[in-house]
Amino acid sequence: MLRKLIRNATVLPFTQQADGSLDLSPQCVDILVEGDRISQVAPNLEIAADQVVDATNLLLIPGFVDAHTHTTVGILEKCGYEALPLEQWMLYLPPNEKLSSRVHYLCTMVAALEAVKNGTTTMQDDIYALPYTPPEMFGAVAQAYVDLGVRASLSLHAINKPLHETVPYLTDQLTDEQKQGFIAASSCTPTEWEAVFRQIYRDWHGQANRITTMLAPSASQRVTPELMHRIAALSEEFNVPIHTHLLETRMQAVTGLEFFGESVIAYAKRHGILTHRTTIAHGVWLSQADIDLVAEAGATVVHNVVSNHRLCSGIAPIRELIAGGVNVALGTDGMDSFNLFDVIKMAGLVHSTVDEKRESYPRAADILKWATYGGARSTLLQNQVGAIAPGMKADFVLYDLNSLSFTPRNQLPIHLVYSERGRSIRQVYVNGQLIVKDSQVLTVNEADLLAELSEHLKEYYAYREQWHQQSKALRPLMDAAFQKMLTQPLPIQRFNVAYGDQSHAPMRVSEEALQISS
């Protein structure tokens, strides 16, 4: 078994304390790695090792966990749209399942390259497809992570209800032909879906000691009750996470009331998919009653703050979730970037725009917990990744403390959240293997992968244009449904409406007043 000794590192342990916080106090220690795990953490270890790394003036912390992302669509549609809400945005996404396995492999590889070069060592990748992820598509994505060397939790996505049964006010506007097209696209029985999951679990769970699987009902309104109950049983049988999108948008808040007479959270609980193994992506439009249900279940909410803003969804009630004891994680959602530092900084900034209650604003220590322990808990890997301690997997990152981001060296956690962007990273290890050194990925040829993807994009853009032509007919119908949704009252507000309220609007100053003051 290969033994690596990291000497004289400045370590933030990220180990959990009795009060639930993480230990972020700097310690100058040595770390012994044996195989894929950390075996000792202590000052001045006098131990023989096969490799010795001098970590003087290097900061060592656990790798981040991107707890919610979509790699293929995140690469293919990067920076494709602006100011487009989720419901309209999704109309323009060509069906992933019709793309070649090689395209999925390349997109996953490119996304994971960006992630690992910027300090993310575990990715929870929701492999979006309709009605479910084909095994060959799943295998291509999983193989990319295996070849690169990054840890990944991968989903069998599921949507077995047609679009018009998942979005209010849309049905009456569609032709019978359009409805039949949606029904055909989502045709999948729970028995068929379960058989696919069992095959994927058998083939890939535990592969390369880095791949795990998860169950992904796209949203409670997008799958049938029978499939939800089947997923709940599989989650218990295999002890794997349930990963789902709930209350991402105002439309989804209205959806629960219109279709079920209750929140989609309550509906998810009623059909078995709200448990301690459940991860809720987004959760922007959670009410206090929803938050209480999530807390009672012991579920996780992934704060995809960059995506929430890019898709005009609103500000998630993170402070209320924290107050309720809910586990929070962070995710990129594959929105323009797979660099979790973008999410980390925005997560530290946005919640100070809600009110003046500074005592409840998230601190750097909170955000770093979301990026490590919170994400690890989401993937049910909290006993393996997210901390620097004996017995934990050797997934860690070394940062140059002599870089611009850490000059001067004040409070290192605050530097990580507000100053660092991944530029100071010198080495990244996953499972004890050196994956990145001085900004270069050691396991694959990045230039060759980018060149090959570029060739495939030519064919993709032709396919994309054909899909967009079909989508143009649906856009006015979705816009009409969206406008009707906005007229429906809700007891909560997740947009910052200060400028809609004239009592908080900026004071208008006349030209005459400006002249007088000057």
C-alpha cells in the first residue's frame, strides 16, 4: 500500500464539533495517507513514506462537494440564454437521451475538469433525460469520472408524466397532437424504471471506489405516485439518496396548490420520497410549513444560488432552513460554470440583501460547511469525505498561502469564501491520487478532449436549431401559463421586492435640486 506523507501543512480540519459547527482553526501538522485514506494527522510525524510532499506555506482543506449539477446540459447550453425563467428555459433544451454516448462522456469530462481544477473533488451529477437515463448514457458519464479520477454520485433521472400534467394552465392551450407527443416522450412504467436502476446499481455502484448511485425523481409533480413509492422502497433497500427538484420556482409553488391541493413538499412526503436520504435541489419557494416538514424528515436542501438568480427564481430561505436545523449543501446546477467558488461567494453575499438582521447573516464558516459536510451528507458520504481526519478518504486540496488571494493572511475561512476563486490551488488529491498539479490535470489530456468536443458541437448545434424551431410554437403557450401563474396569490414572497414598493424606492432628485446642490 502506497504511503504519502504531507509535511508541514497549514490545515483547516473541517471536523464536526459538538455544536454542529466545523473546526476551522489553522493547525500546522503532517498528514499520512495510506492507500486511499488519511491514517494520521499530527505534528512532526516521524514515519517512513514512499512519497513526501513539502507543504510549507500551503493550506490544506477537504475537497468541495458540488451537491447538485447537470454536466451534459451545463456544457452544451453554457451561457446560451439570459433573463429566462426555468419553465421557458427548459423548452429550449434538446432531449439529452438522443445524443451519442461519446458526447455525454466528453461533456461530463469537460465539466468535471473545471470542477476539480477549482477544488471540487465530489460531484452529485443528476443525469437529466426523458423519461429516464438510458444505461449506455449513464455508463458514458460514469466512465468519464472514472477516467478523470473524480468522485461522483450519479442519478437515474425519472420523468413519467407528460409536460402538460406538470405545469398549470397549459393543458387547455395544447392541441391533441401536442399532448400525445408529450405523453409518448414520458412513457415509462415503474417496473421498467426499477429494472433499469437495478442494472445500473449492479454495474456501477462502487466502481473504482469512487462511483455511487442515486434515485432521481425529477420532481414530485413530474412522476406518478406509483413510481414515487417504488423509488422510496429502492432507496431503503439499497441505502442510496433520493435526489429531486422541489419548489425551485414560483410556478412550482402554484403547481402543488392547483394540482394536489397541497405543497409539492407535502405531496412528496405523502408518497414516500421525503426522507432523511432525500436531497431537495433549490427549495426557493419553501413556506415555513414546508421547512418544518423538511426538517422533520432530516432531508437536505441544495442551495444553487447562482442558478436561482440566473433563472429568475428568487432568493431561497436559507436562514430559515438553518434555524430549523436543516442540512444545507451547495451546487452549481451546471449553470455557466462548474467552479463552486462562484456559488460559495454568492451564497455569502445574497442573504444580506433580505433585511438588516446582520446577526443572522451566514458567516464564512457556515458557507464552508455547506460546501463540504453539507454536500457529503447529501450524498450519504459524510463519514468518508469532507474532513481532514484519520479514516476519512484522502480527498483534499492544497492552496498556496503566498498567493494574492491569501495576502495578507487574516482569517483563512473568510479568504476562502470572498477572495479565493481557485487561482491559488497547487495540488488536488482524490482517493489519495494526485489529480491536479500546478493547474494541470494529470490523468487525461485536456486539450485533446476540448478539441474532440468542439468537433461534436458542430453536429449538436444543427440538432439544437431544429429543436428550437419546434419549441417556438410552445413558447407563447408557456408564456401565457406563466403570466396566469403570476396572478395567483401566495402567502410567501421569494423575490426582493424593495423596488416594487415605493416606500423603499430610491429617492428621485430633480435636475433643479442637483444644480442647487452643486
